[in-house]
Amino acid sequence: MTNKILIVDDERVIRLYLQKNLASRGFDILTCETGEEAVDVYARETPDAVLLDLKLAGMSGIEVLKKIRLVDENAMIIIITAHGMVTTAVQAMKLGAYDFIEKPFGIEQITLILKNVLESSKLKREVQRIKREQKERYGFDNIIGTSKVMQDLFKMMEKLCQSDTSCVLFQGESGTGKDMFAKLLHYQSIRGDKPFIEINCTAIPEILMENELFGHERSAFTDAKAMKKGLFELADGGSIFLDEIGDMPISAQSKLLKVIDTQTFKRLGGTKDISVDVRIIAATNKDLARLVKDGKFREDLYYRLMVIPVSLCPLRERREDIIPLSKYFIDAFNRKLRGKIQRITPEAAELLINYPWPGNVRELKNVIERISILETGDTLLPEHLPIEMNGSPVSFNTPSSLNIPLSQDGVSLEKIEEGLIRQALNLAHGNQSKAAALLSMSRDTLRYRIKKFGIRT
């Protein structure tokens, strides 16, 4: 695609010179003699860059700059200035111009500046596109929940997004969506255009935690050959998400407490306080109050984080959301994986609703994804579901305590055998070697029976 350049200069010789030489280099050229005309042409044509002479007849270059930026605050404008007008050019830069060039200039000089401008514009547009996608992806419309508990949560989140409180703590089991709500809180707030920095406190060794969060000065330790900014500095103006904060080392907790209280910190090896404007979003699946009692979490930090706690309930406590969530994931994977599932049978729906979902929404998503990949039909059936959801519940502890009710009509030994195999596979999380060991049979024998009974693994 050809880049469109608008040239604004009241000297006809300059306009023709730039038009001829830049057109020969592959640019699509528009020209204007006056500032008034330039503003109209920009609004109509939205060029990729503007070459704007400061000294124009009528409206000045500075006024043209201001008016174009009212039309488009991201306009990429290069100022052309006569010798001795550098001060005015600097004023233009402060008003939003990208760069300036003094007359006389060579065409190669202009071409190089234009290439830099266009590359910068491309990167800026890409960043803006990503930000728009993130804001849309982590919006309220993409969170499924018709239950009262979810509706109450949405109302609370809307209030939090409109405020700018310094700390928010999400609490809930694994898979309840703590990271998703943290991103929603950031991208739907006034900080949404600023950085969102995420760190998993479990994944960072204790010895590296402070360095990751706060950075270091040159020579702070043996391998510190250059200054490094920490995640708090990189998140300045935006949000930092401390996932699994219950696993943060005590040594780092004290520094975090200072950031919450003063919005300042020191890099490792540094003496200067660095100020940041950061919203701290934390999440945990642990009982922080218990960790405080056990001496594993600072009590003062606990109370700072608990100013606005947000509890995310497990999926088993909002069962009315299970089928809508399932349908949402089916639609998503149909698009992504070209799946064909269009409906869920009542029997499969009952199994989905009654299953306790220890892995919560994440587990449900994984189950639907697996079915979307493996199954080719248009209907989700009970046999498509994992064995722990679809197995026959046969209770046993030891052979001597095996208690199976026997009616006057008798009992099918094959049904009992099938139920035991399903339960063993469930206990072994699908591992056939472990299941065979539980049943005191060889793996080959187990595989034969799995095939015989048509058990999906």
C-alpha cells in the first residue's frame, strides 16, 4: 500500500521539488498552498504524514499544526523551517510535531525522516490496535454469568473500574478467573491505555523476586553490569498484577508494603527513591489469614490488601452458569477449531451440571476444547465426556469390604467389572498402568477390557 504524504508550503518551487522527488520514490503526494486548504485536505484524505512549512501566507504553520491535531491527535507532522527559526520549531515539537528539518535540505534527508515517521506511525497504530483488542477481549460482554452471584460481581466490578483505588485483591479457587477479572479491571479503567504487567509469584525464585519487582543499579551485585528497571517501573501509570501473592517471600513483602503506602521504592543497590503511579492488583487461592497466623504472610500487608477484597465463587456454587458457559466455549472452539457441535443432549447437560468441577471454569473450558478436537458429530453426548463425569459409581475399599447390593433379579458381573474399571481409571486420572495396578491385572488385560466395554480414555 502506497503511503500518502501531504506537502504544505506556499512556495511553488518547494512544492514541485518535493512532489517530483518523493513521487519518484513511491509516495502518493498531495499538495496545498495555504493552511486553511491543508486542514480541509487532511480531514478529507487522512494522509500518513505531513510536511508542513512554518511560515505560510495567512494561517501560520503553528496554527495549522494545532488544527490538524484537533482533527487527528495522532497526526504525524514534520515541520519545515527556515534557518534561524529553530525556537519556533521546538515550540511545534512541544505541540505534537514529530520532527523538524531546516532549509535548505536534500531529498535524501527528507526521505529518511519520512521513513522514520512512517515506521513510528505503523508501530503506534499496531499498539493502538492491540489496546483496542485487549479492551474488547476483557470486557463485560465476554464474561458469562447469569447467576445472582455473578450479577452482583459485575456490579461491584463496574464500580471498581470507575474508581482508581490503589489495591484490589481477588480471592478464589484455581480456575475461577482471577487473572481474567484482573485484566478486566485494568482494561476497563482509566488506566486501560497504560501498561499491564503480570508476575506469578510462584514462578520466581525468592532470590530473584526483589530484582524482578524493583530492578537494580549497575554493580548492585556481581553480574549487574547495567542498570535494570523492575516491573513496578515498567508498570508506571498502569497496573501490576501479582498473581499467587500468597507465595511471595517475606523479604519482598516488606518492600511491597512500602510501595502501597508511599508509591516509592529503591532499586537494589540504589539510594534514590523512585516514584511510581501504579495500581496493585493481587490474587490468591490461599487463605491469607491462615498464612498470617502461620507467620508466612505479613499482617500489615494483609490488611492493606484486604481494603477491597473480591471473592470469586467456584463453579459448583453457580451451576446455572454451567450450560451457558459450555455453549459459549463450544461456539468459541467451533470458530477456532472448525468444530461442528451445535447442541448438548439433556443427558449430557445433566452430567455437566452435576459434576463438581474441582478445576472450575478452566476445567470446563478444557473439557469442551478436548471434545471439540476429538468429536466430529454435531451433538455433545454423555459418552463424549471424561470418564470421571460419565463413570458408574461403584464403591469399594478392599476386596473383603466390597459391598454390592444383590437383588432377586440378579446382577451383571460384566457391569460390575466395567464400573470398577471406570473407577480405577478415574482414580488413576486416566493412567492405564496405574489403573491396572489398582485392579491387580496386567496393562494388556486392562486395555482389552477397556476396548471390550467401549470405555473412552
